[in-house]
Amino acid sequence: DKGNFRHFMQKEIYEQPDVISHTLSSFFDMANGRTRLPRGQEVDFSKINRMVLSACGTGYYAALTGRYYLERYARIPCDIDVASEFRYRESPLSGVDFALFVSQSGETADTLASLRHAKAEGLTTAAVVNVDESTIAREADIVWPTLAGPEIGVASTKAFTCQLTALAALSVAAGVQRGVLSRDDELTLAKALSEAPRLTNAVLKLDSLIERLAHDMATKRHALFLGRGFNYPLALEGALKLKEISYIHAEGYAAGELKHGPIALIDDTMPVVVIAPYDRVFEKTASNMQEVAARGGRIILVTDERGAASGVVKDAELIVLPDMPEILMPIVYALPLQLLAYHTAVHMGTDVDQPRNLAKSVTVE
Ligand code: M6R
């Protein structure tokens, strides 16, 4: 039931504050600000030498963000690959003792085959999974559930932000166990994560502003998405969302890769969505934006109050989010990208919930 919403995707975007809050509650004891893994699914992170992560599509972008989290907060060395490559790559797994898979449906053929491959190689396997009755949930040694509820729209939205939430929380738990984070750090990060429902709610208030920007996006043939660091996987996810449901050709890049090729595409017909909160790499991304602006590219800058105040590009379209701690950025910044893709597709009249050629669950390779 779509309730008052026009599409399941729109409903699922709006459910995010609630489902993120549910997902958080399974990884945190909010009363005392401590992380705790779901009962029976505990892991001794201090014993992990090296981890491999794998998934498909949006789950892969969540896992890519997970690598940033696990390396930053828990100092766990991570390898990552899309599942369709991982299962056949025959990569030597020496030194790797733990494999983490991310899947909404828990039925994706390549992800399941990768899980079986990792098990056969003797790794401990864990899955961040949304459907708890799924094959992946049954076969993984450890299951860390996301509590997004059923996701109907083919374009994943709430499952993605719940995956990010789970991965952020797991990284904090791992960091504490490995002695990378102190008790104070844990409290600070837990408190930061507990703000996710409030902040995602605040971002939903920008809906009509984003809808206006989408009018213009709907007239374009191509778009570029740029981000750095924690927000680089979001550039990939923003581009995937747009291409899946609006059929506009969109590419996501690490901002630093701009001058290694994609800058050749920039002219005044090319919108460039830049995800750049005022974080430790903002200045770097700011110079990429100047390169785009100098070539007539039209920038949509998703940033925060400080990023907007920096006045880096004069005539950029701005989507200004509240200031927030770094750990929250991938989770909260996902929403404006989802809304941009959604409204663009609605303007274009495509079938938002059932885009052409796509299936919700890809059970064949
Ligand atoms: O169910 P899974 O998370 O394993 O699915 C993986 C991908 O097929 C999925 O994320 C796909 O890319 C979505 N359509 C993205 O919106």
C-alpha cells in the first residue's frame, strides 16, 4: 500500500528516518551510548587481520562506504570487489580471514555465489541483509540485519541507508574492540549516529527545492556526479539512481579523477552534481568545481552551511544540508540524491517503481 504517496519509491524515501532509527536500535544500546551486536551474532573483531567485502549494485556502494568506515574507525584492512568479479577472480585470499556481504534481498545470485566461495575458502562469513528469511541470511555464519522493512521500488533507497547505518555502527563496535576507539569516542560516535533520524527528516524538508532542480535535470541527456572520500561511493550511487529510473546517462567519479578524463565531457549542457560537505577534503573538491565552472558546466552542489558560505562557485545551484559529523554524511547525503533522481523520473514520466529492463531481485547471473 502506497498510502498517500504517488510511488513506492517516494514512500520508501520518506520512511528513512524511522527505519534508520530501527536499524540503529539493533546495534546500539541507546540508553548508555554503547555499541552491541545483535545477540548470537557477535564477532571478535580484534582477531580479524584482513576483510573482504562484496555485493552488487547499490549494496556494493554501501559496502564501498563500509570500507571507508571500517578502515577509519576500526583500522581493519579491507579489500572489496563486485560479487560478479569476486566469485570468479580466484584472488589469493591469504591473510584474509573474514568476508562481509551486503544484500537487500539476500537472493542475489552473484552475491550468494561469492558467499559460498568465501566459505569454501575457509573464511568466516557475515551478511548485512534486509530479508531475514533469505538464502544469504541462512547460509552466512553471522547475520547483521537491516530493519528497513519490505522494499518494493526497484531502485533501492531505504535499504541503502539502513545498510550504511549498520556498517557505520559495526565499524564503531569493531573500533572499540580493536582498541582504536576509546570509550569517549564510542559515546561521541553513538551520539552522532543517533542524530541520523532527525537529520534525514530535516533533509526531507528540502523536497520541493530539489523538485525544482529536477525540472531542469529532466531536460538533460547526461549527468556527472562527483564526490571524495566518505562521499565518493555516494557519487556512484547518485548516478546509479538517476540512470535506473530516468534513463539519463549518468556517471559517478571520484572528484580527483576529473582531470584524468571526464573533464573532456564538460560543456554548458553537462550538469555536474557535486557532493561536498565542508569536511577534510572540501578544498580539494572546491578546486574541481572551479575547473568545471571554468568550462561552463552547471554545478548542483550538495553541501552544508559552511560549504555554502565558502562561496566556492558563484552560480552553483545549492542544496544546503545541516552541519553534521562525518560519520553521518554518507547516510544523510544519500537522500537529496534519491529525491533528485525520483523527481527527475517523475517529470520525465517513466515507470518509477518498475523501470524498464530491471528486476527487484537478480537471481540469475
Ligand atoms: O538485493 P541486493 O541488495 O543483493 O541487490 C543488489 C542490486 O541488484 C541492487 O542494489 C540494484 O542495483 C538496485 N536496483 C539499485 O537500486
